[in-house]
Amino acid sequence: VYDAETKEQIGNLVDITTHGAMILTPNPIAVGKTFDVLVELSEDVARKSHMEISVRSIWCHADIDPALHNIGLVFEKINPEDIKTIRRIIEIYGFRDNKPPK
């Protein structure tokens, strides 16, 4: 996950839904901060290299590793096509411990 303005990496995507995401980052982010992020995409989920989303930080907690922070982000503005991409990410990479094996 990158800052859309500076193009610098903010952190790594840990979890995502169609409403928000969690990232793992070495730097804390102030709760309530609104900013744009670029989420890097792989070819198996989209034909484009990234999606740009306006987010707001809603929580920030120290990780079990004291050098890292977990940040909760809510999507403020998102392209409807990117919602489809997120559903595809969840379909391909989502953890499904509550579904029986096929």
C-alpha cells in the first residue's frame, strides 16, 4: 500500500473488505487522518497495476512486533469497479476457515 501523493510505501495489506482494510506499517498513522492510497494489484485479480482509494484511519494499535503498527482504514471514496476487484481478491486470497472443503 502506497501514499498516492508521495508514491512512498506506507505498509503492507493485511486484511481487506469492501468497506475498509488493515495495513501493517512501521509508522503510526493518526486516527481520523484522511488520505489517498494506492493498492498494488497482481495480474490474477485485475488488469490494472493498482487501485486508488480515499481512506480514513479509524484506529492504530501497536503490533505484537513493537517496531510495527496495525492501522484500520475505512474507505471514504472508492470506484465501483474497485469493489469488484476487492471481491476478487477476497475470493482468491481470503481465509475460509468456516467453509467445509470441497
